[in-house]
Amino acid sequence: MAYSNKVIDHYENPRNVGSLPKDNPNVGTGLVGAPECGDVMKLQVQVNPETGVIDDAKFKTFGCGSAIASSSLATEWLKGKTVDQALAIKNTDIVTELSLPPVKIHCSVLAEDAIKAAINDYKKKQSVTAKTVAAQEKAQPTV
Amino acid sequence: MAIKLPIYMDYHATTPVDPRVVEAMLPYFTEHFGNAASRNHPFGWEAEEAVDKARKQIADLIGANPKEIVFTSGATESNNLAIKGVAEMYREKGNHIITAVTEHKAVIDTCKSLEKDGYRVTYLQVRKDGLIDLAELRAAITDKTILISIMTANNEIGVVQPIAEIGAVAKDKGILFHTDAVQAAGKIPFNVNELKVDLVSITAHKMYGPKGIGALYVRRRNPRVLLAPQIDGGGHERGMRSGTLNVPGIVGFGKAAELCRLEMAQDTERLNALVARLNKRLHDGLDEIYINGSTEHRLPHNLNISFAYVEGESLLMGINDVAVSSGSACTSASLEPSYVLKALGAGDDLAHSSIRFGLGRWSTQEEVDYVSDKLIRVVTKLREMSPLYELAKEGVDLSTMQWEVH
């Protein structure tokens, strides 16, 4: 497989490898793919609750070079974006940036899925937190 | 000594031609260029003599009679000729063929093509160690079975099937037995009479000979095997395979076979030690790595290992100055993981994580050390970025997790 220099660079120097505390209410985690398909991506975003901006993103990927590069690139792009801007990232943007060959397009699709899964997880946590807060406030005895 | 890069560890795919083989071949391109079928002049006689000598060298490697060697373009053709040739010739007797799921595509796809013509094929499953179950083989035999085709050694995992036992079953039932011995011939002792095989496919380029020349051993006695030719023409090779003989290729094949026969014992000893060293260093440096296939019944120069939680193609990218193969889907044209590894039932994820090492005549200890050191570094790095490794270390059982299969 002849890869573009950008894919090779992300493979050799992956950005933002690691994990964020997944129980933190400001962290959204997406885990997509399946081991038997040969690729699994874990992508995490940490959102600043004040500004709604993603201030950190981390990934771990089991997969081929372009799967690693797609998720590495995704974390780079996510930082500094708002949640809504993050959801606007399309797999085709990743394909173009990394010059992925046609057989590797599914890697970019997986990265897009991972972003969406992470954001959805964050939103779900936020609504649960909001509900809990609301419920707690409601339950507070009036003095 | 500075190590020469890239390192070749893919001797199952093909082998370099031994310089002694090249030397033997050269005069047959220019000086002795005759057509071995030209019976009326010295150019033809010289060529025929060279072919006869090579036929004997090849026959000697497998304990056959030179008259039982039919030259082909390679083992794919040999497999086609053996299976289709028997199927067509013995159609009156029956229409059932038995083979195994881990055979080379040249056997499987030939059988699939026969199924379209009304033949019935049983594809035996293999056990976890990659070997077929003899009881299953016996159970699969019917009164319509005309051929059993089971490879000697597997091209991916290097396991060696119980050929003598299969041969005994076939002989007992009066069924012809073909074996694709491409990976085994020249590497491990192989004798057509001891193993009771009737048809054997071999090729030169896996034993330090040239590409484009192979052979099919066709038993002439007890029983005399008849084949319907698949290529018609001038009636070469006793009518079984027409076409002008590739004299330089045949000369090279003969020389390669002779060298393999004479040097097999020392090559095996050296390769056993190198493979054991590679295996030990990898096991010392890494946890959760698994050898695919039987460790007992195995070619001396093969090692097939799955590096859990790491995907094969990304692993190959990290060792791009080493030529090896992977069973990962991403490295195959079909985008499917290796069907051989899948057949072992260890799970597709281990197929995606596998590397096949094939060592050979020019592999060195320095190369083994370089490759194992580099692999340990790359696997460690990739595991640090593997979500599967992280989950496993947290104690999550990956096999019980719900994955979204795409």
C-alpha cells in the first residue's frame, strides 16, 4: 500500500494518543468498529463547560495505518472546535486531507463515526447531569 | 557487520534463484537453445539430454521415477491438471472429491470450478492446530469419491499434514491421492512411495529455482494414474501436457532440486535454530503473542505469529524494511482476513494481527536479531495506542463485548 506522506507522518508521529477520564461529565467517549473487522477506534473529547469548546481530544486505534492517521487527524481538528462545529466534520474532509486511496475510505468513515459517538456520549452525559441537577434543585427543601 | 536492508523474510512467497542454479541455466538460453522435441539434429538432442537429466534430479528429490515427472508452468497449473485431469478421466467412476478449507486457492478454486460442472466437493475443516482430522476424512469418503487432495505443508502457517496416514486411507479405499507439496518439497524429506501419494504438485521458484516452471508427479505403477490433458497440442510430456518445453527453466529446476536434496539436512538444522531464536526473542520481549498452527508438525523455516491487540498492516508499516506477510484484511486484495487463519477458529481478530515469517537459505542470525528487536519496539508502541490492549489490561473480556460490526 503506497500511502501519502501525511498518513505516514501521522502513523510515525501520532498526535494526541492516550485516554481522558471517561467518567468525567465533560468528557465524551466514542468506541466504534470491531476487532473482527480489523479496526477499532476510541476517540475522546473534553469540552469546556463554560464555552462549549473542545479543549482536549485523545484517541487510541487498533487498525491499519490509515485508520491510525484518520483518528490522529480527527483529534487535531477537534481541538478548539465547538461541539456543533465538531459534528460538521465529514469523512470526505479526512479523505482529502490524507489523500486516502478508495480502499481506505472506510477508515475515514469510522473516524467520522467516532467523532459523532464521542459527541453524543458527551451530550448524553450533559443532559443526565442537567436532569440530576434539576432534580436535586427540585428536591431541595425551601427555607 | 552492517546489515543489508531491506531484509527478506518471505521465502514462502518466492525464493531468490541460487547462483549455482543460474549458472547451470545460462548456456541453455544461448548456446544450447534447441527444442527438446527436435529429434533429428544435435541442437534438439542436447536439449533433450538436459531435460532428461533434470527430470532425474527432480524425481530423485521425491523418490520418483523420471518418467513420472510431467513439466508444467508452475504449481497452479499442476494443481489444475491433477484435479481437473482426474475428475474428467474418472467421471464414470464417480464425481466426489475431498479437499480441505485451508488449501491454496489453486486447489480450492479448481474444485469450485468443478462443482459448477456437477462434481461434488467436500471441504474438510481443520482442527485448531491446522491439521485435518483423519476420522473426518474417513467419514467423508463415499463410493463416488475419486480423489483426495490435501496439501503437504500450508503456505501460511507451515503446518505439515499427516500425508502418509492420508495416503494409507486413500490406498485402502482405492481413491487417488493428490498433494500440493509446493512448500514442502526440497525442505523436508518427501518420498512418493513412503507417503503413498499418486499425484504431487511442485514448483521451482519455492526451492531456489526460477519462476515459470513446475511439475506434476503422476504415478505410473500401482496404480497407473491417467489424466485428461488440460492443454492440447503436440502431445509433449506423454500427451499429458502439450507445449514446447522450457529447457532453461527445467535445467534450473533440476539443479535446484539436486541442491535441495544434497543440502536439506544442513539447511534444516540451520533454519530450525534461526526460527527458534526468532520465536524465543519475540516471546521474551512481548506478552500475548500466539503461534498459529501446530508447533510440532511444521516446516522448519516457518513461523506464523499473532500479536494480539495490534493490526497486521500497521505492524508491517512499522517494519517497512522487512519483507514479511500478514493475514490482515488490509494487506489482501480481497479485503478479507486470511481464510486459513479463520479456519483455525481462533477469531478473526487474531487473523488481522498475524505475521508470517518465512526464512530461507540466506537468512542470518543478524537478520533475526534485527527483525525481532524492531518488532518488539513496534508492537509495544502500537499496543500503547491500541484501545483493545487498554481494555484487556483493564480486565475487560473483549469476546463478550458488544461491537458494532460494520
